[in-house]
Amino acid sequence: MNSSLFDGADDGAAGHGDAVSLLPTAPLAERLRPRSLDEVIGQKHLLAPGKPLRVAFDAHRLHSMILWGPPGVGKTTLARLVAGAVDAQFIVLSAVLAGVKDIREAVERARATRAAGRATVVFVDEVHRFNKAQQDAFLPHVESGLFTFIGATTENPSFEVNSALLSRATVHVLKSLDDGELSELLDRARQLLQAAELTDGARLRLVAHADGDARRLLNAYENAVAAAGGAVRIDESVLEKALGEMLRRYDKGGDQFYDTISALHKSVRGSDPDAALYWLVRMLDGGVDPRYVVRRLLRMAAEDIGLADPRALRMALDAAEVYERLGSPEGELALAQAVVYLAVAPKSNAVYVAWNSARAFVKQDGSRPVPDRLRNAPTRLMKDIGFGRDYRYAHDEAGGFAAGERYLPEEMPDTRFYEPVPRGLEIRIGDRLAELRAANANANANAVAVTGRSDPNKV
């Protein structure tokens, strides 16, 4: 039988060749579950000849692993195939429902099976939902070799699986099925059901609806076949009856959320307004709070554009205000306008770099005192002891600049945190700084000629 790689539920008792999978009343996704690696569609980076999992399968070697990937890409199927490759007992635990008691029962079953000379694979679906204590319960048995542990997760195991368990398992990253793989799966499903042909438009829409999820594709297709009745062809009108509104998968709290905002930020930084608009729409279409997008736009304006175009920050603030007044969907146009402006604006991270440099310097440096001439002197006593004495009021100086004055702490070396880039407004800022620094240099040179000291403010 042909099939695709996908996830599916398991009651923990049936093996991967259980006959219930072949019943006409079983879900299409279950009937199409692969029985061998040759039936698997997708995951070629793991299963093609010479690739890690294929090598382990061919050698009949078991190793503990974490299967990390989005829904419907084959995590449960791969775990079943691992167990089947060595004729191991296959125990399934769902981290949503199971507790320490269930783990103990699995351990006892594994011991009994080992006594009979057979290996055991313990598969934990959604392992990220187990707390640290529950995850730790597996450690001694994984180390002793009592069973092979396989965890499946849609979340980044670096954050969701404790380090002790993670160090004892190999992480394999599974990918969403691409359009070609999903289309191949549709052909297999149609052959199994002996259903009507899909129009090209209906096929494209089904594939887009699946969004890389094989199980989602098969469920949608099964509904479409039922809605088509005895129709000769399944077209887009049939799909609309069967599917309703096409909703895309979007994990608002996990990796996909952070990956998408990262793509938006990098597109703006890379001055690509089209890509930036695409990722903005993806986020809003997926249900992200537009206010979160606004906060990130403000960060982009300050971090990646800065003084190269100070209007960018104002544009982001205006977008925030417009959205608060109008809400969705009208206010989303203001977000789009801000995204495009930020993307095409000249870029500078000079202030961002300067800020981080100044913070790093202060963190490792001592608490240097403020020079007396720069101190506040609101009382006569403070004036009498020299606070504020010899301070040069810049507005009284030529050009509003006290050439030669120094504002850093005494004995602190001259340090330049901010260096403008030759883009946008910072070109003019750079020119102005060059003029001011030249005036300082001339003033210091004159002071040396008169006083013999390199800094007239130092005693």
C-alpha cells in the first residue's frame, strides 16, 4: 500500500501493522499510514540513502531520539517504523494525559518484555508538555538501556526538553511537506478511494489549505470527496462547501511565531518592502495581536534606522496611534504603510551599537565621579565648595559650542561610542561631528600653547 508520512493517534497497544488501519471506516490518514520507509513521502534529509535515520533503519540500530517538527509531518509514523524495524514492543504515552503512574507502568511493561528477550520503544507524544520531574523519570531507564526513548514535539526542544534528557537523545528535525509532496499524497489518496478527479484549481487550493500538514490535507480531501457525492470532478465550489474558510496554521506562542517576526524584522533591515509586507500579512492572517507588531516596528525604527531617518520612529508611532483609533481591519493599513516606510528608509544601527558599547563600558568600569564643574549646585554651600565652578555655558560661546570643553569623567580616556554611518541624515550628522571635533582639537592645541597642559580642565 502506498501512503505518506504523517502523525496519528495511537492507543498504545496496537502495533504499526494493526489491521484496524485497513478498515474502510478508519480515517483516511490512518489507512494511508506508511508500513515501510519506501512508502514515506518527504523527510528526504533524514530518510534518503546515506542519511541518518535511513542508515539506522537499514542497520536495525535503535537510538533514543527527539523528533521535532510541525504537526502532520510523520513523527508518530517514524516512531512506529523504528519499533517495527527491530520488532520491538511499541508503547505510546501522550504527555497531555499521562503522568508518573503511566510512566511507571510503561517501565514495568518494558521489564517484562526484556525478560522475554524483546526490545521496547517508548514513544512520548508532545513530550514538551511533561514537566521536568516527569521527563527525569525516563533518565535511569534510558541510560540502562531498558527501552529506547522517542519523544515527539512541535516546540523547540532546546527550551522545552530538559538538558539531561536532551543529552541522551539525538534531535531529528522534520520539515513540513512541500507542495509537490502534498500533491503526490493526493494522488495516492484518490487511488485508494477511487474518487473523482480534482480540477487543477481545487488541487492547488487543497495543497494551500494543508499548509505542509499531511493529516490536514487528507482530512480535507476526505471531506471534499464526501461533499462531491457522485460528481465526475471535484472543483473549487465543492471545496468551499467542504472546507469553509481556509485557515492557516500559525503558532502564536511558539517557534513559528518567533520565526515569522524574525523574518519580518530581517526583511525590513534588508530593505525589501515586498518581503516585509508578506511577513506582516502572514502574522496578521495568523491571528497575531497587531499591537505586538507595532512594538516590533518601533524597535526596528530605533535599532535599524535610527538617526539615518528619524522620521521612521515617528512613522511607527503614528501607525500605533492610528491602529488604536481604528482597530482591525482598517488600522492594519497604517501598519503596512509603516512597514514599507521602514523597509525603504536608509539604515543605520550606529545608535544601537553606541548604546550597547556604552553599557558594556559602564558595566566593566568603576563608578567615576562627576567632575566638579559639571555638578549641579542648587545651594550656596555646593557653590562654595566648587560645584559648577568654571562650567562653560555653551549658549554663551561662539556658535553655541564650548570648544575644548570636556564632559567625560576626569582620567577617563576619550571614548567614541557613536560613529555615524554614511547613509541618510547621518551623513550630515557625521559632517557636523567632524566640525565639532576639529574645533575641539584646535581649542586644545591653543590651550597647550598657552598653559602647557593638554587639557585645560585638568588640575
